[in-house]
Amino acid sequence: MKPKTLSTEVIWTTEVDRSILRKFFHNNSISKRYLTSVQIKKVLKNKQWENKTGINLRIYEPKTSLEKILYSRRSRRKINGKKITINEISKLLQFSVGITDKENGYFAYPSPGALYPCTLFLSLDLPGFNNVLYRYNPYQHKLEEYCYDSGQVAGNSIIDDELRKFPIKIFFTSDFQLLEDKYGELSYRLLNQEIGHIAQNLLLYAESLGINATCIGGFYEYEFQKKVPEYDLLYVMVVG
Ligand SMILES: Cc1cc2nc3c(=O)[nH]c(=O)nc-3n(C[C@H](O)[C@H](O)[C@H](O)COP(=O)(O)O)c2cc1C
């Protein structure tokens, strides 16, 4: 019998898969309905803080509109009942996550290497829009019909019953294209940092429109992936 030999392709592959660490961590931090490695426990202690002498800073009343919005923002877990139009959704997306500098291709939020790895999906329980899961295309400022979702399958990924009732659900996803080519093992951290910026923009803009919103870490990614298997789901927000 001929002895087995390694192909030259294997011998000379020195580049490791730069997504191994991300996949390992991601797969071990996913909430599952019946069996989970994620355990949420009640914390009864207060954060320990050792006071030190230093500069006492003056406290101001919020005056400018930005200060007032920053001051009043809260996670509001009940729908406020205000009718939301597609034009308000358009503004929410344009100013929070859209392209704000066409010439240079910059968005409303900072992004590692200006690669913009996060992609948003939206489920809209509004008349005329409720059978489709949309993907936001910032390059054309357009809600693309990604797939049919008449059963609100994507929305069922939200664990909390009350939050699931919100009419607008925003799913923060990534397919890691380009990001891992450039940043390798740093990518997962960078992506989550970017998502924090996006979420805060959306929360503050919703606050300015007088619409309630809450960001959600409690979701079942595998439910969402029944509709969108190509992307990882990293964060969810409800608006309404
Ligand atoms: C990463 C992250 C995940 C969160 N997940 C949830 C969640 O699953 N459900 C929920 O009701 N609130 C969630 N929240 C909201 C926090 O509970 C809320 O921000 C916190 O209680 C402080 O209240 P405030 O946002 O009104 O200032 C989350 C917040 C963050 C930043």
C-alpha cells in the first residue's frame, strides 16, 4: 500500500482560521430554550466603590436638546401606542444608522476600519408591512425584502413576552465579511463595540421622536436563524 502523504497545500498553509476564537466564544454564549450554558443569576450586592479624594464636578440642569434627550432616555418596556409611520422609520434609520457622508462613505456611527460589519434586519408589525423580514440597505437607504415571515418567526426570538409585542423589532447581525480578514481575533470585540454605538444612536433618536424603545440581550438566536441562517444575531431592539 502506498504511504499516505500530506498534500503540499496542507504543509504550506501557515495562515490559521482567524474566526476560530469568535465561533468558539459565540457558540458558548447563546441562550437556548431548554439547554443552555448561559445562566442568569440575581445579583443582590451593590457595586463596590472605594471613594477617593479628588475634584468635585459641578452638576448642571439639562438645557440643550441633546442634553435633554441624553437625560431623559430610559429603557421603556411598554409600547406607548403612538402611531408610527414609515417616514418616521425612514428618519430613525437615516439619522441613526444611515450614510451621513456620501463622498467618503461614512455612516452615522463609528466603525472599525470603516468596514461597517453590522447589518440590521427589521420586522414591522405595521399595516402593509407585517409579512416580511426586511434588511436595511444603508447604501440605498432602502428596506429590502429579505424573506417572508408571516408567522413573525424572527420576532419570536425575543424571550420576554411584553417586549415581543412591540411593533418594530430591530435585529443587529453580522456576517463578518472583511472584518476578520483585517482584524482576526480582535473582530468580535470590535463588532460588539460598533453595535453599542448603533444601538445608542437608535435609542436617542427614538427618544427624540417620543417613541419607546428597549435594547435586548435576551433572545434565542437559533429562532432568528430559522429565517436568516447566514448571519449571527448579536443584539435586538424593540421600538414602538
Ligand atoms: C447589553 C444590554 C442588554 C440588555 N438586555 C435587556 C433585556 O434583555 N431585557 C430588558 O428588559 N432590558 C435589557 N436591557 C436594558 C437594561 O435592563 C437597562 O438599560 C438598565 O436597567 C438601565 O435602565 P435604563 O436603560 O432605563 O437607564 C439591556 C441593556 C443592555 C445594555
